[in-house]
Amino acid sequence: EVQLQAFGGGLVQAGGSLRLSCAASGFTFSRFAMSWVRQAPGKGREGISCISISDGSKYYADSTKGRFTISSDNAKNTVYLQMSSLNPEDTAVYHCGADPVRECPDFTVLNSHGAYYWGLGTLVTVSS
């Protein structure tokens, strides 16, 4: 059974930082692309970052580029999202996702369909 559990969210002031973690199990981690997708209150899904576990390629949405960093610990089947320079527009539930492909899906696909496997999200609230 595929399980994805995101944690590490919380309340942070604007300009602050948080690190999210996603523990994955139930599949061959190295054969997947792992992503972070967020959903703000009243808004649609937004794919914000993705990493190809097989080759380490990383991708970022324009809204997070330069502020967020995705990484993975393949020995622990865990993906991280280091977030800095947070602003209130980053307030959302953050989900990690997994796609059974080596290359990351396009963000338009993540935005419209989400990832193939989804996990329970973790809420990030940024106060002004």
C-alpha cells in the first residue's frame, strides 16, 4: 500500500522559514518522481516543486523559485521542502505526491490532476 505522509507545517511569520518532510512507503522510491503540490483556501491545486529521484533533477514553479528547495534522502524514502522568505500567499495545505515515472510531470499536469499518488497534507500558515 502506497503511503505518503507530509509533516512539518505550522504557523510562521512572513519572512520566516519552514522545512516540510514527506515520508514515503509502499513503492520503489528510486523509480518515482516526487512532488509538492499546495492548495490555498478557495484556490486550485498548484504544483510547486518536483524532484526526479533517479537522476536528481529538480524543478520549481515560478512562484517558489529561489525561495524553496526540494531535496530527498533516498535511504530514508523521504522528500523535503525547505521554504524560506515565506509570505502570506504561501499559506496553503501542502501535499506530497508521487508519480510512477522517472521524469517529473509538467506542472500543468500537477495543477490539473495532482500527482498519481497523494498523501495527507500539512497546513502552512504565514502571518503578515
